[in-house]
Amino acid sequence: MDKKTIKKILVVSGFVSLISGIGYILEKLSYLADTFPFQQILIFSLVILSVFFVILILVLKYKFNLEDQKIIYFIKILNEQGDAFIKREGTFKVNEGDVKKREHTAFSDGSKMEKKDLELKAWDNSGHTLYCKFVLDKPATKKFEIYFPYSISKNKNYTYTYQFLWNRLFVKENDYYMLQDTSINPEFHLVLPNIWKLQCVEATEIFRDGTNKDLKIQPKGQEIEDDNYIKYKYAIKKRAERHTQVRVEWHVK
């Protein structure tokens, strides 16, 4: 059984145990109220609750064993057909244990791609080429693991980049991309053909309960890229906490 499966089992079992434990305590309290002194019942309750909270803390520690620090997304739309390069450059910090690899996702709402056509590649800031392994290969969704040249240990930072091509990814004048990292302040760079006009860029934070709120994004300027493209740069600051998603939408003509 691999570490990822073990972590999932710990998360599920931890929360199930916590909920079951609270129900068990309430049931026993009603039974013990007529048998034992109040002080003994209170001590019993505190011991049981302490055990379950320790389990919960350990589960969360394993689940969130790293956090993203600086993340920059580059979305480069190549043509009117919507072909695009997606590049993510990021630095993460390890909170617990050792990290040897990370999983990422490439997806589309409509167009389909063969994994061999993605031109997926990854590298780190020391110049190492990183091995990429596909773990899910569906027509509109690919998941891949990126393996690091050595284990990243607790309190250490590591910077790496990956890039892929997806044809017909952004075919509409109004389109979007989901940022799914744990960085509080991600950056978003949209690169467009210089004959296009960018009308607006908006961001929405999506919480784990399904609700969402609009975010204010800060323009960081623009620059000419390769003579035929213009890069528009934006900084985003989440309202809540790290483990939310951000949907970035734009409108072009």
C-alpha cells in the first residue's frame, strides 16, 4: 500500500472516528449519569475527547504536509483555435516528513488530447530535468506525477516548473482557468496575440463548502513577448485560507 493510499485512509478514518466518538460519548453520558458521580463522568469525557483530537491533529498534519509559497501561472493562448501552453512555476515548503513527488492535473471542458501530444516537461531551478509519470489518462483529464531528484525534507523549500500544450483549450471569448494550489498570493500571467484586445480579467475564490466570493486582483503591468504576443500580469490574494480554489476568467475580442 503506497503512502498516498495510507494518507487517504487516515483522513477518512480520523474524521469518522471523531464523529463516532462524539456520538458514543453523548450516549454513554446519558447512561452513566444515573450510576457514577459527575466528576468521574467529566474525567472520562475529557480523556475520550483528547484521544480523538490527537487523532484529528495527526490526520491534518499528514494531509497538509506541504504548502505552496510563490506560484505563477502562465497561460499562453497561441491562436484563434484556442491552442495554449500552460506553465506553472512554483515554490513549496515541506511541513512534515519528506516529499519525493507531487501530483498535478491537466484538464479541459471540451477538447480532448492524447498524452503523447501534451509535450509535458518539468524542470527545477537548479537545471534538473524532472521525470513525469501519467497516473490518469482520460480524453479531457490527465493526472501526472512529477518526481524530484532527491527527497525534500521538513522546513526545506523547492522550486520547480512544469509546462504542457493543450490544443483547442480556450475557444471562447469568455474563458477561464482554475488555480488549485495552496498559495495565499498566486500570480496569473495571461499571454495573448498582440492583435487581440483584452477586455477584463476577474477572479472568484471557491470555498470547500461550494460557496464563492469575488476577489480583487491587482494588475502588475504588461510586456511584449516574442513581438507577436502581449503578457498581462496579475497578483491575486485569497480572502480565506490556503485550501481554496481560484477561478480566473477573462474576456477578449
